[in-house]
Amino acid sequence: MTRNKADKDGVYGRRDRPILTALDKLDEPPSLTTLHTLIQERLPRIDLPELLLDVAG
């Protein structure tokens, strides 16, 4: 992989792997919380082992 000078001094920090930094956590807006609740109410409750047996059978 060819890298330019900016890659060596910046993103890659003179290494073969990119340097990743953590992002600041964003607060969840109330609309996202409401959407999550609505979706959870619509999804059926399942038993995972039973689902796997149904798929495999």
C-alpha cells in the first residue's frame, strides 16, 4: 500500500496500522428512546434455541 507523507505523520503515526481515537459519547435524544421502545413492543418474544431448531429443521 502506498502512503503519502501525511499518512506517515498523521493517521498512521509511522506505523502499519491506523491510529484510532475514541469519540465523545452523545446523549440519546428522547425520540430515539421512544423509537426503541416502539420497536421492542412490535418484535415477538422468541426462545433462541427454539428458533435455531426451527431454522435447522
